Amino acid sequence: MDSFAAKIIRWQEKHGRHHLPWQHTRDPYAIWLSEIMLQQTQVNTVIPYYQRFLQSFPDIRRLALASLDDVLARWSGLGYYSRGRNLHRAARLIVSNYQGKFPESAEIIRKLPGIGRSTGAAIAVFAYGERCAILDGNVKRVLARCFGLEGYPGDKRNETLFWRKAEELLPTSQAAATKGSNEDINGLVETYTQALMDLGATVCTRSKPKCSLCPLQQDCVAFRHDRIDKLPSPRPRKLLPMKETILMMLMNEGRVFLEKRPLEGLWGGLWCLPEMAVGGNTMEHCRGRLGLELDSPVQVPMEPFDHTFTHFRLRIYPQLLRVSLLSSTPVRDPGTGIWTTPEDALQAAIPAPVRKLLTTMRVSS
Ligand code: SF4
């Protein structure tokens, strides 16, 4: 009987994806970039960003030499900016610790900033043909359904079991020898890994999986027991703590004021609307924190909204203030605070809620 690996490899060769821009290269830098961009973003969205990013920063050294601002500007619109920050940090580490040469084993790759075990393994498989297992969200879903693995896969104990399963399923040298093709074990692991990714992304999707097209249908526990919508088990419901903040949209002659966030902490290194604690005094905050002397600002009411992070929710009270500046206002260092048009602001590296506010304002003005 065919093994799990043999089934999905055969399926991949016929029905998998073969023409993505990051396939057919052994360049670990290009593969690394694609894996990071794909972590929280769909393939079709990633492709143009990937191509533009590679044009701007074609290799590790050029990325390491670039300023973080330039890197985040090329990341603008992709979201989850910590990925861009970590990419930049890792490039500098590779240049300083590995003479600019990308490390060649999954064990070392996974320790670089923003990579981790599954992404490190994917890079090692595609760049060096190393035999190691991946376990991203798509793979967890396929394994949970196919083998009826219960329990939330993000939980440490369950995750260990998922990893064990993922490793068990890797093709063996024996499988390579009996496959009767020219592929050696390295090539087989590469096709297998791509197969898992493709199956999770195109067939065993989160909702409405296309089981009739799936090479695993006959053995799939979830399919046989009608548990597809129950697996993988969802994250146990936990009420996230709620925090509150004010985001100030200061508008002066068609320009909005943006502040550069410190590198550490929430939205690190991004351009942001100035933040003020709920209950704070606008005039005092502008004078004391922002160095802006305002002349009788006009406040326009706006609806609060919530933004969810992994560990908390943030209730944002937007404050749209049409302001004139007193001539005594000192000029800000353009590296930390700028007046810019909403259109230009939307091109910069800004957090999602700021993008939302600026877009709403542009539509309504
Ligand atoms: S049969 Fe359906 S649920 Fe099972 S692995 Fe295939 S696509 Fe997923």
C-alpha cells in the first residue's frame, strides 16, 4: 500500500504548484524571503511584494546595508511588520556572524530572528535538500484531519505530538530507492514538502476543503467520521484583556502628523498617529510630548473601534483634530515626526489601524 508521502508526492507532481517565483532556485536568501512573506499572507498577495523586495535588496549584504526605514517602506501594505524588522536584523547577523553566507543547516537557521523551527526546516529543505519536517498552520490542518489528531495544535503538548507525526511521515531513502525515478532522497523530501504545502493551501483548505480531489481521502479520519469542521481543534476560548488608547489625527492644511515609534515595543519602528492615554489633555500632550503649539484645534467626532493583537485587544478612540500651528512651534526632526499628505502616509510603513483611519478619512474628505 502507498505511504502518505508517496500519495501526496504523486499528487504534487500532477496537480501541485510548479511555477511560483521562489521555486526552481537554490538561493537560500530568496527562499528565506518567500517563506517569511508567506507566513501570514496569501501567495497572490506575496508575489508582487516578493519581486519588488528582491529588486530593491537582491542579496543578504544589500539588505543588511539598507536602513530599517527603507526595508519597512518596501514591506508597507504586507502587514505584520515584525517580519520585516526580523528579516533586517537576521541579515545583519548573517553578515556579522557568518561572513554574509546563509547558514546551511535547519538547526542553525531556525535560531535566526523571526525564523523558528518550521520555517528553518522549509529553507533547509528547499535550499539544501536537508531531510527535515515542516509544521506550519496548513500542515497542522492536513495532519489533524487526515490522522484524526485531536487537541489544539498550538498547545505545547499537542504540538510535540504533531511534530512527531510530521517527522514520522517524511519519505525515507528506501522510498526513494523504490520510487523508480531519478530523484534521490533530497529531491524526494523537497517534492514532499512542496506537496504538503500545496495540499494545505489548495485542497485541504480551512473551509470547504475539496475532498473529492484529495489523494488522502480514502484514509482521512476526518472525512470518514464527518469531523472535517471539528479538526483541527480550535484554540480554547480565552477572553483577551482589553486596553484603550487615543490615536490623534492632527490635520493641518491637508497634512497629517505622523510620529516614528521607538524600535522596541508595539508597532516598533513604524510611522504612527500620535498616541495619547485615555483622559489625557490634547493641548498639553501636543505641547509636552509632541512639541506642537496648537491654535484652538477643532475636534471632529469619530467612532471608536477595536483592533485585536495575539495577547490583547486594543480599543482605539480616534481623535480627528483640525489644527493651526502657532509660529512658536519648533521644527521637528524629520526622522521622528513629519507632516505628510494622507496619500503619502499610506505608502509608508504604518500599522493596520492607522491605515484604516487614514483610508476612512481619505474616502470621507
Ligand atoms: S480528505 Fe478532505 S479533510 Fe481529509 S485531508 Fe483530504 S481535503 Fe483534507
